[in-house]
Amino acid sequence: MGTPLMLSKRTMGLELPMKVLAYQDDKGKVWLAYTRPDVLKQRNGITNRDPLFAKMTKVLDKITDKAAQ
């Protein structure tokens, strides 16, 4: 999914591949942290790839939901 985004805006290469950070806080609670695709879209000023960003969001939500179980 990354190639079309990098063709729209080269700086997306700094954002990809997407990453998810799992960490435990001082109280023992585990968290997942990541940058949502809509933030990447806005940050990089990409306006012509909405279906791709929607697909990225769906995939990322599925992965993180599964990891949180």
C-alpha cells in the first residue's frame, strides 16, 4: 500500500512502514500506540488517496484489535 502513497508525496517514505508500539506503563497496564492513517494523510497533505487510507485504517484496526485481545 505504501508505493502509491510515496508516489503522491515522497515524505510518506519517512512514515512507512507503519509501526505499532506495545508498552507497559508504571502501573502495569499495557498500551498500544500508533499514528492513525488519517493523521499521516493530513501531515503529508495527500488528498488523492482516500480509498487507500481507508483500507490502511481498516487493516490497522484489525491488527491492533487482535493484538489487544
